[in-house]
Amino acid sequence: MIENHAQFQVTQEQIQRLEQALEQLRQTASTVAFMAQAPAVVEHIRRMRAEIDMYLGLPDIESDAQGVSLSR
């Protein structure tokens, strides 16, 4: 759980490194190897993004906005 701005920044940097590693894997690995390894990395990125959302208070915003259309 992210509790302060320093942890927030570290988490953002970790996400960026994981995304870069995922892109590198996509470019260099076979399709089979990529499909075997990518889901774990993507799940880790999703968990860290959820932590960022919680730190920023976005889950509260999301639940408050349920049913509200953002389309024009």
C-alpha cells in the first residue's frame, strides 16, 4: 500500500520499468514465450496501478461516478 509521495514515485518508476521489460519481451521472445510470461507481468502492473489509484483516491471517485456518462 502506498502511504506517501516517495512510495508513489517509486511505484510509478517500477511500473515504467515493467512496461519497458514487457515491450522488450514482446520484441525479442517468441509468441509462445511472450504469451506464457506476459500475463504475470501485466497482473503485477495492474496491482500497482490499483495501489496508485487508491493513493490518489480514484476508487472513491469511480464509485461516486457510477451511472454517470462521460460521453457527449
